Amino acid sequence: MSAPVSEEKHNPESSTSLRLAIVDDNEDLTSSISLLVSAMGHRVEFVAHDGSEIVDAVTSGKINVDL
């Protein structure tokens, strides 16, 4: 069962906008997720395709959420 989808668009400048890092070895998946979360008003700060690439982004303090 999927969660309901809100019709309201998110404001990218709102206080609820998150800075995200997306990590997966599947480039098509990271691209799709990036488009989705951007459309929801969040900022994709970093995309990585293996765990070692994400370490700098996470330790930089610029990321709110890692996916």
C-alpha cells in the first residue's frame, strides 16, 4: 500500500527543504531519486555510486539526510 501523495508543491526555499546525499551503485536509480526529491523541493547536494565517495559529503556537515 502506498502513502498518499500531497497535491501541494514544496517550496525549495522553505525551512522544511532538506539537503540530501544519494548513494547507490545503480546510476539510473540515483538519477531517478535525484529528480524525484528535487521536484519535492529538496536539494541533492551529492550523488555517489559507492560508499567511499560519500564519506566526505557526510563529514562535511552539509548533508541533512543520506539515502
